[in-house]
Amino acid sequence: MALIQHSDFADDSWIRLDDASEAPIGAKIIVSLERWQRDRESLLGRNAPVGVLLKSNQPPALIAADIDRLSLIALEFPKFTDGRAYSYARLLRERHGFKGELRAVGNILRDQLFFMRRVGFDAFEVPDRARAQEWLKSFGDFDVVYQETGDGRRRPVRVREPEIGG
């Protein structure tokens, strides 16, 4: 497994804990939603960043009250045909104002990276470090977009519209 952050490969400084493991002192940890809900107070009392992994059937509303306390939210793509994490990413960024790392995990395909970044993901767990440059090239696959998202890119129709007041 390899990690892409902000359009380049990076070392992963986070540890993903299962629900029974002890959290190493000072380590950045990612826990399941169930563990977050069960151990929330003790996790918040740690002197280290905490992240939560949401499965595709766990909407961001379940952690909305704690968004400002989380440094990372990982959204799972369990299979190619399950795109709920795209919607969850947009909700986290645009509705809930999440500013931390938003990580895509699970069944990530090279062809999806461009679109995942558009909806707010800034980190991606990808399976194939050996083909690193091919994965990174995917961020430049398209020059024109047809849907507006929170990334600020405008659709061709909007680019051709005159500026209001100009």
C-alpha cells in the first residue's frame, strides 16, 4: 500500500488501530467509528492527533459534532460501484467545514483520483507504488470539467459567461 498526499507520494505517519488495540503514546491514530463512539473522551484526552475511518454506510453526520477535533477522516470505498464516499467528502468539506486530511481508502482505482480530489480528498491509499508515476499522472487527466464542486474549477459554460458588473 502506498500513500499519495497533495499530488505526491508520502510516508504514512498514521497508525490504523483495530477496536481492541492499545493506542501507542504520542502516535497519530485512525480508529473506527465504533471505537470513536465508545472511547471518545479518552481519545480526545490523548496528546496526539486522532482520525476516524467511516465505512460507506456511515454518513458524516455521525461525527459532525466532532469535526473540529479530528485531524483526519478516512472514507472507505468498499467496491468500485459504491460511490457514497464521493458525496460524503463533499459534505465534509462544504457543509461541515472539515479542514483536516480527507483520505480515500479501500478499492481505489487510478481513474478515480482526479474526481476524488475534486470533491475534497487530499490523500489516497493506493495499491501500486511500483506504477507510481502512472497514478500521479491521473491528476492531470482532464482539462475541462462539467460539474462545479468545491475545488473552484468552472464549467466551460461559466468560463464563457461575462463577469457580472464587468
